Amino acid sequence: MTNPKGDEYAVIGTRPPRVDAADKATGRARFGPDTDLPRLLHGKILRSPHAHARILSIDTSRAEAFPGVHAVVTAKDLPAAQDLAAALGEADIDLKYRCDNTLASDKVLYVGHAIAAVAACDPHTAEQAAQLIDVEYEVLPAVMDVLDAAREDAPLIHENMRTWSLAGTSEAPSNVANHFQSVKGDPETGFAEADLVVEREIRTATVHHSYIEPHATTATWGPDGTLTVHPTTQGAFGIRDQLASLLRYPLSKIRVVPTEVGGAFGGKSTSYLDAVAALLSRKTGRPVKMVMTRAETFLATGPTSGTVIRVKIGAKKDGRITAAQAALYYEAGAFPGAPLWGGMGVVLAAYDIPHGQIDGYDVVVNKPKAETYRAPGGTPPVFAVEQVIDELAEQTGTDPLEFRLLNRAQEGTQRVNGGVHTSVSSYEVLKAVQAHAHYSAPLEGPHRGRGIAFGHWGNYGGSSSCTLDVNSDGTVSLVTGSVDITGTRTSLAMQAAETLELTLDRVRPTVGDTDSVGYTEGSYGSRTTMATGVAVVTAAKDAIAQMCERAAMLWNVPAEAVSYRKGTFTAGGDGSPQLTFAELAAQLPRTGGAVTGVGNVHVDEWGGSFGAHIVDVAVDPETGKVTILRYTAVQDAGRAIHPSLVEGQMQGGAVQGIGWALYEGYRCYCLSSDWSEQKAA
Amino acid sequence: MTNPKGDEYAVIGTRPPRVDAADKATGRARFGPDTDLPRLLHGKILRSPHAHARILSIDTSRAEAFPGVHAVVTAKDLPAAQDLAAALGEADIDLKYRCDNTLASDKVLYVGHAIAAVAACDPHTAEQAAQLIDVEYEVLPAVMDVLDAAREDAPLIHENMRTWSLAGTSEAPSNVANHFQSVKGDPETGFAEADLVVEREIRTATVHHSYIEPHATTATWGPDGTLTVHPTTQGAFGIRDQLASLLRYPLSKIRVVPTEVGGAFGGKSTSYLDAVAALLSRKTGRPVKMVMTRAETFLATGPTSGTVIRVKIGAKKDGRITAAQAALYYEAGAFPGAPLWGGMGVVLAAYDIPHGQIDGYDVVVNKPKAETYRAPGGTPPVFAVEQVIDELAEQTGTDPLEFRLLNRAQEGTQRVNGGVHTSVSSYEVLKAVQAHAHYSAPLEGPHRGRGIAFGHWGNYGGSSSCTLDVNSDGTVSLVTGSVDITGTRTSLAMQAAETLELTLDRVRPTVGDTDSVGYTEGSYGSRTTMATGVAVVTAAKDAIAQMCERAAMLWNVPAEAVSYRKGTFTAGGDGSPQLTFAELAAQLPRTGGAVTGVGNVHVDEWGGSFGAHIVDVAVDPETGKVTILRYTAVQDAGRAIHPSLVEGQMQGGAVQGIGWALYEGYRCYCLSSDWSEQKAA
């Protein structure tokens, strides 16, 4: 591989050890629950035992009197909730939902919904005291199933919520918060042209990311009004934004210092505990740590949407698709906002669909609020479409891979949900599957099968910031605003080293807190190595340009006469002066002070990417048990900065997909009040 | 006061509460000894009971076997000391001195000299175990007095040390490390022209800064090789530099996170404990905290030089000075490097001396290594000169103030120690004294007197860095590399607010660690509010320029069409678009990402400043006790950013000067081996 200067890449594409490897392998890395501060108190939350109930009263007096308890908070202590109670405007409804999901005010909407919190001398005391908070409930019928919840006669989770659609807002209240729709061409005409049509409905379970590390945070509200929070999160600035709105507090007075993260997968962008810990800290004048149990993580943090997906695709006898239609019913959980944008974005995106329609329904149910989870919302509808594609291939007598090759989206293909495909590697990906030994390997033995699936994901760019300080010994300190959840400190340092033409060990990357680096979006959407990488390359080029100016000053030549190649600055020409990076670094104080390269970017352009997987399975016909025999992933990853980390992403994605497909799912909540059960009885 | 735009200053010159006030007033600020980390060990140092002795052997086995002890280190563990033992080059001698002052290798040179250190489960165990380290000494004669030490027959503290002077290096070894000399004109001629000459010798005691907070540090050597240190210091980057050389370790792998500082006054720039704590942490794999006792701080950290000063000044009958000569003998302590540069710089600098000579002698004695202390080295010789000036005034029958007005340095006056006075306020300062009610107030009662003193100090600029991030709510996060020892977070934030034309509460200043901001020299030499202030103003202007570009992008006009006044960006002209700072801040992501203003500067120009004090005292003729009746300080402080903080500097300086003059001083060391005593006996 060669860089823009025509040289072989020296650092990019290699597989150095991760900079965080030793810390993590030896147990020295500090994760969310590891934060320890003098005079630390421990917080615990009282959670709802009911999936749906009105809160009639909350009496915290017994908890407050419990020995070892320092403070108790409820929704009444949440500044934004107080303001909203005074006057709730149209624009505030999203904030009200976020307040209510932090600490319930009038109703509880799922089992595990937070109601109140206690700060005490230790976690056990806090837990015991939380159980002494007396809450009077009026239990209401709960609705768990997305199709049941969408019915007109379903119990309403939010009494005043209306369905938003392009046509306007519904008159009657409904659990369907949003109905999104995209249409391309004329689906009716398309289906009329089809020789055969396959229509299927599939259901996917509500599943949780199940990161190893539970949610945790530690908040310290200082006497000077500064709030410092150490959360486990994918994005320190996102937590700061949420705290600022929940607490009605200026951003500059909130400092979020992210810890190491023990897995996130899209589930650690929402702030669950931080505002509660902050309020407890403000009341007690001491730092307060809150760590969820595994059960709390399942009960009260984002699973991703369980779904019902209806897919209908028509094709000609020759296998060419004429029309496709998809309806996506997504559980939003207790508050609107299921990741439908992801589902609608990818459901038909891998194929060239002449006429198509996508309907997405964002439906509240009595479950924890749904969160993003690896290619948010994309997995269920692609799973559904790929079933239908396989059936169409079978019915038209086409090889499933050839069927996909025939109908694949190409450069210029208009997507049903809007936009046009650019920079498309669908052909290369499918051809790589076809050429792979796995695809043509014999599949011996009974009850065995091989399947392929094909999909597209859009990726993301966004805002990233970094600073790059040149030290006087020629080493470099790189501070990025991106939390490192997948080894990005290493992949970002590699891009700095490559651009600076230095060895990797000269670059020390760290994750900044919100006070020490510019605004940076969270580490999600496959954006970090790319967008923060652009920031890092920008900062490195900035530093080199500044150092060229310093060399020019020393040599008394114009800055444009100085060039930098392979670690050395020169003024050009035979016998001209030279300085290595380290030699020039040592001269910075006498040439104007330190050099700080800055890279603050908002990346607006990025490519989508295609992937295809091949899997061999054996099915036990007695038990239904499925054994994975062989699994191959083909992915257009772009330029792999650190191939081992890219492979790790693909391996982890495959394993989580297998778990979702075969094993995982949320079951039975508070059945006593389940409307579907009652209705059926 | 008006700013360069012609507006009244809105923030500069006001007296807002310090941003650290609440934290400090409520005891929540975290000073060096407050650092607490999980699995923390505590380190203690074994110190020499002898003022001068050869170390014959060190046996750490009993200490290592002591229950609760985790590690013991000696000079053998210090990487630089190992390298130097292998091959000591000419250039390494300063590093060898620094190694030996960290942990003694072959000799101990003062009572309290560090020899070995123990890390244990608690400080008491560490202290007890340190006493179990067996050291065999050959006690040597010690020399305490600076004039005795300079004698040819004095015991040598460093057997191979020669006197450096402009004439070359002496043949014979000596305790006089350096003899500096400055000459202006022809002193002999000058004294020949004088009608009268006064010559005096004064002695000043060895005194300690006596900051409230003792020296403390906590070091964590991570398994990934990163060393993180939390010291109480005036300069995080200086500590990093010292650690890098003592430990032979790259700068980028050392992160220094400065704590709040409980007083420094020039005494907290040297790293005493950090390398030792780092080595103990590397050996144990755990964080190690070391906190000195008050006694250790006196015994082993920089006092400032005790001195002998000889001053001779000649004048005409009319009071005009014709010549002056000063000889400065400074205790360097156990290693060369007394703050003679400061003493020579100011000794004759307040006056216009036609012919002059200054000789400075840097003399090692068996005391802790001398450190800088408020106008380093300047106080003793100015005290001596002002005595002589007063006598000359008396003998010529001139009013002491008029005498000073007559002979004061003016713009263009050549200094004896080189350089020319610029931007001189000597007249204004002395006239302010003359006009002050104190100067003409009657002095009633017996045994009372009034004195004045007059002096000049050079100040300093140097390297400072900061970054200024604009938050989306229009608040600003300001990270500077300057440790805040005197309220500089506030005075720097004020300069940012003034430049950004925002209220002060919109700017949140913090002190960065060495990983998060560019190289910044320590907070000494009265440089922080000035030089880091220049960095802050630079960064604020950079941020405004970037924001003008963003506004131009939104309005589709050239960047130079956009101006910023009083918190609002406009494109100029009637009805043109406007955006407040906060409104534009909210638009940053969609216009290219975050805005980070950078100010990395090396300030090469700065003004010196004059000051004069008036004091009334009463002396008890029976006991000699002196009571301060009234004290007035006049100081050319330049533009006072925060007048209360400037006043605090003057008050503190006066109080420390009074203490030095009347009460303080180091007395008797290990007298058993005192060469002066033995010689006399």
C-alpha cells in the first residue's frame, strides 16, 4: 500500500500491540466501577416492580432515617423535571421523556424503571435503604407486544401521545409514536410486473448488548459548582450534553472524564445514572458512585428493539426484482425513538429495487427504552429480506449468490429510502464470497446446511477533535475526544505516526476529558477511526506546517522552502541544513514556544459499505439445536488501519449475530398486568 | 481603563471571587497529600544524620524483611545514576548532582540528605522500616559557613570540583563552584572621584520558604510503561523534564498531573520525591504516595542561600554616586547553583552607577541545595545596598528619598551587570512614596524609626501554552499549562473573557496536565499572568477569527466582512445578519466542527519593575524586639488584571521580608563534625 506521497505505508496496515493491552491484560485499566475517591458515597436506585403503574405517592422518610444514609432523591430533585412540571411546551416533550426515564415522575412504564435513589456509606446500605422507600402504585394494564401495542384498543402508555406521520398528527392518542414512509417509483406497478411474489413476516426478539461491564458512574459536585463525572460511556461530550439539559446547567461547569469501557456496542451513549449521582453528590457534598448490577443493566438500560418485519418482494422469472415492500414494527420501549432510521436505511439498500416502499412504525411498549445496537436497527430487517431473497432465488431456480449478483445495488442505484449509492463494492464483496474456498467446500453429513447473507450499512462521519503536542524530545502527545472502545487510541496514533513519518512508539495517544479537547461525537457508527482519524491527520499536518515555519526561522529562509520527509526537515538543495523531528522539537522554545497541532473537523462525506457472510450449520432434528460448523465474513472495510482490530470487529459482530439469531431474547415481564394475556384469557 | 478597541475594560481591573475560592474555603481542593488511589502504598525516605560523610555500605535487608514493606530503593535503582556510574562525561555533572540530591550515592552532603526509600502499606510502617536500613558512614568534617567554605584549606564537599570563572577553570579544587563578574566603566576612577565612600559587610541567614503544604507526590507506573505523577509543584512540565532525565525515560510516557499547591514561593520547581516514588511504584506495581513531614521539608528541600554581601559605594558631596562595588558570597548548599543571577541582576540595578563592579561567588556548603525564593537571590544584596545608600544620604546630609531620586536608574541607564533600562518607573514609584501620607506622618514616641527601601526586579516571560474550546452553549473551556499558585486561573480567565467580550462566568479555566496542553514553563518569575496571559489572548483571538469564518460560511460572505463586537457577530451594514457568540457556538458542528483556539507562545519581551517600601518600627531597647508599626508598599505592577491578587502578592512579599529580616534562619546542623568549630577550638 502506498501513501499520497507515493511511499509504502510504514505504520498503517501493520498490527502493533494495542496501547491499552498491558493495562487491560494485567487488570490495571480503570473501568467505570473502579473509580475511587476520598469520602466516596455509594448510590442505589429503587426500581419499579410493575411494568405499568401510576405512582400515587412516594414516601422517602424511612429511607432517610436509615443509619448510614446521606441523601435520597426523586424526580422532584431533577431541575429539568421541575421546570417541565411548571410549563411543558411542545418542544420539551423529548426532554420530559428523558427526565422520566432518569427518575419516574407520574408513572412507571417498565419493570426496573428508576423511581428514587439513595446515597449511603456503602452499596449494601444504599440498597437496603432504597427498599424502605414507600411507593403507592395504581397498577395499570401493560402491553409488551409491538403489534398489540399498535392496536387502537391497546392500553395507552402515554395518554397524550399521537402518531406523527408525513400526513400529520393523528387525532386519537396511540402507542404508535411515529409512522415513517419512503416510496420509490410505483410499487403497485412493480408488483404487477412480477412473475412471482414472496411475502413473509418475521419476528426478532428484544435483545441486550450484554457488555461485560455494567453501567457505572461517579459524580462529584464541587463547592465551586463544578460537576465532575466519571462515567463508562461511548461519548463524554454526549453525557455532558445530556447532563446539561437534565440538570439545566452550563456545559462549562460540567466536566466529564470518561473511564475505560468494558464493552458498549451502542448501548453506552445514553446517560442513565449520571444525573442521579450528580444530584446525590450535590445534596451530600461528597462524591457518589453508582454501579448497576447485571440485573439492573438488563432491566433498565437499552436493549435493542424487538421487531415484527413484513417483507414482500416480487421478481421476474429470470430472477430480476421488480418491486419490494417492507413494513417495520419496532418496539421503542417505554419512550419513542426506536432505531428505525437504521432499519429503513438498510432494509432494501443492498439491492436495486425499481419500485419500492418502506413503512416504519415506532411503537411504545412497556419495556426499557430501546437503544442503538451495532448497525442500529439494521439487523432484523436485513435478516427478513435475506429470507425472502433466498426463497425467490429458490423459486426462480437461481443460485442464491447469482440472484444477489443480479440484483445488487450498484453505483448510481437510487435507494428506496432516498439517496443514491456511491462508491459501491457490492460486486467485489459477492465475488469474494464466490471465490472463497468456504463457498465451494463440500458440506458433508446429515442435517447440514449453508447459507449466505448480504447487506449494506451506511456508516457515519461527524464532529471530532484532537490536539497534538510536540514534546522537546521529539515524542508527541495526542489527545483525542473519542472514547476508545475498540482500540482506537492505537489506530489513531498509527495515523498520527504515519502522517508525522515517525515510529509509532513516538506517539502517545490519550482520551481527553470534556475540558481538555474540542467537541467530539461519541464512538459509534463506525466513525471513530475514520472521522477522528481525519482530525488526527489534520492535526499532524498542522504540526508539521508549524515546525516547517520554525525551521525556516532558524535557517532564515521562507517557510515554503522547508520540506519534511521521513523524519527530517530540510531547506532543499545540496548541503542545505537539516534537522530531525526530535532536533527541531528541542528548538521550539527559542523559536516561539510549543507547537500544538489542532484537528477539529466535521466529516460530512463518508462511504457506505457492503458485507456478506457464509455460514454452515448442523441442526439436531430432535432438539432443534443448531451448531455452527464454519463461518466466513467478507467485509469491505476500506483501508484497514490496524487489520487485527478490523478483524476483531467482524468476529465480534458475527458472534453477536449468532447469539441473537439462535439464543437471546427478553422474556416475560410483570405478567400480572399483561394486557395481551388478559385479553386472550 | 480602555482596551485597544477604545472601550472601557469590562473584566480586567475588576475583583471577582477566585474560581478556586469555594473549593479552598470548604477544604475540598485536592492538594498534593490528598491524592488517594486504590491499592496505594506509602513511601518514606531514610535521611542522613550527618552533614558530611562517606557512605561505606548500605544494607536494606532488614527493611525489606519488615512486615508490610513492599520495596526498598537506593541510588542504584536510579537509571540516570546507573548510566553516570558507567561513564561520567563533562556534560553530565549537573545530572549527577541532581541524581545525588535525589538519592545519595557515594557521600551524604547535609543532614537530611536522602539515602534510600521504602514503600509500605502505611506511612508509619514505611518510616519504621526506613530506620532498619543499615548505613555505614565515614564521618567527614562539614563546612557550614560560606566564607569558611571558600577558604583554600576548607574540607572539599566535591573533591573534583574546580572554580569556573571568565578567566577559566581553577587548577586547585575548591568549594567555590563559580565566580561571576560584571564590570561597568572603571571602578577605581569612580571611587577616586568620590568625596566619601561607605563600605559595609552584611550577612543574611539561610531561610526557608515555609509554604504551608509540605512536598508530596503520588506516582503510578503502569504496566504499559506509562508513568503518571501527581506532584505539588509550580510547574508540571518542569517535573516531567526532570523525571525524564533522572529516569532516562521518554517525555511522552510521563504524565504529570499537578495538584492544587499550598504555597511555593520558588521552592516547588525542583523534583525531590517524584523519581523515588516512581521507582517504588515500578518495583511494586502499585501507586506510591510520598509526603514529607515539616521537618523533612526544612532539612531536605531548598532553603534559599544564606549570604555574605560586601557593598562599597562612593558619592560626591552633592550626593551623586560615582562608583559602586558589590561582592556576593552565596551558599549554594550541597550542590552548585545558588541564585546569584538574581542577586547580581538587582544588586545595583535601581541606581545609575557610572562605574561599578559586581562579583558573585557560588559556594557549596553542607546544607540542603539552595533554591529560588521570591525574586531569587535579590533580597540580600538589595538589603545591603539600601543600608549603604541610607548611610551615604546621612553623610551627605541629603534626604534619603531625595538621594534615591537623584541617583535612580532612568530610561537608558546602563546597568552594571549588562543591559539597559527601558520602560522605567523609578521616578513615579519614588514620587508616590513622597506623596504618600505615611511618608510625612509624624512618628511619635520613643525608640521609633522610619525607613524606606527601593529596588528593581527584572521579571520574566518564556513559554506558555493554552487551548480554548468553544462549547455549544456559548461557554468556553480554557486549559492552560500554568499551575495556579496565586489565583492565575482567575486572572487568565479574565483575560479570555475580556478578549472574547463575554462575561467572566462564561469562561471556565482549568490547569492542564502535561498530556493535554503544550509545553509551559513553571509558575515563577512573575511570568504567569503575563506570559500565559499572552497565550490566552492569542487563543481567544484565534477562536474569534475561526468563528468569524464560520459566520461567513453561514451567511455566504467573505470572512473579512464579519466582525465581532460585544458578544455579537455581524456581517456589517444595516439589516445584515447577526449572531450572538452563543448562537454561533451552537452552529459549529454544521459549519466544520468544534472551534479550538490555540495560544502557544514564547514571550521574549517584558518590562522590569520598581518598588519601594516605607516602614515604621518601634525597638525595645531592653530586648531588641522590633515591632512593625506601619508598612506601606509602592509597586509598579503594570496593568493589574485582578487588583486583589496583585495586592496579595505585595502583602505576602512584605510579610515574608519582615520574617526574614527579624526572625528567621537556619541554625546548627551536625556540630560534631563542623570544621569551623573544630578549627576555632
